[in-house]
Amino acid sequence: MYLDSLAIKEGLKHINMTILFFTLSHFTLYDMEKNYFDPKDLKKFGNITELQEEMGKKFFDWYGTVFNGDTALTEREKALIALAVAHTVQCPYCIDAYTSASLEKGADEEQMMEAVHVAAAIKGGATLVFGVQMMNHAEKLGM
């Protein structure tokens, strides 16, 4: 489908904060003022039990056991780990929740950012180590 770029530019003047997502057959406009991830939805997390009460309850029981109390790890350490993992899995709800939890449990912003860097380093290393797979395959192909 051919899209006239001038017409799109003119149309965008009338749409506040819009991103165009193009596919081969069409494009869709997404209004950034209506966020896909609404921070208010985090408060609805407990509602997951409504459609599957038994599994939801088991999850929350387990989740509470993992995060509550100082065990081999302190609650502060658990919050920092959760914050790092939240960035790795790119969960905006988790990032909000564990930013708050980390601060509440006594972590400071420098420690929180260091945890994020640790997660990023692991994610980056995990991505790069797959380069060995590529090199092995290229070698096998005689390149």
C-alpha cells in the first residue's frame, strides 16, 4: 500500500503525540496519551484471581513467601534483584513496583541503578555469547 508522506505529515499535525506502526498491508495510529501500560493497572494485579481463583491464590501465596521477610536474602536485596529482573524482562509495572519497594527497603538510587547495570550486563553478555553460535555456523559453512 502506497502512503503519501506529505498527507501523513499533514494528518499528524492534527494528532497529538502519535506513532505510526507500518506493516506490509496497513498502518495503525497509536495515541501515546492513551498508554498501553497504565500505571493504575498495577493496582488491579490482585484481580487475576477472578478468572482462576485456585491458581491465582497459589501464585500470591508463593509470591508472598518469596518476598516477605529476611531469609537468606534481605527484603532490600530481594527488591533490588526484582528491580534488575524487571528491567531485563521489560515489565513497566514491575519497574514501578520494585523502584518503590527498593526505596522503601532502604536502597538508594545509586544502588538501584547499579542493579539495573548488572542486569543489562548479563542481558548484553547473553546476547553476545550467541555470537559464538554464529561463528561456529559460519565456520561450518566454510566462510
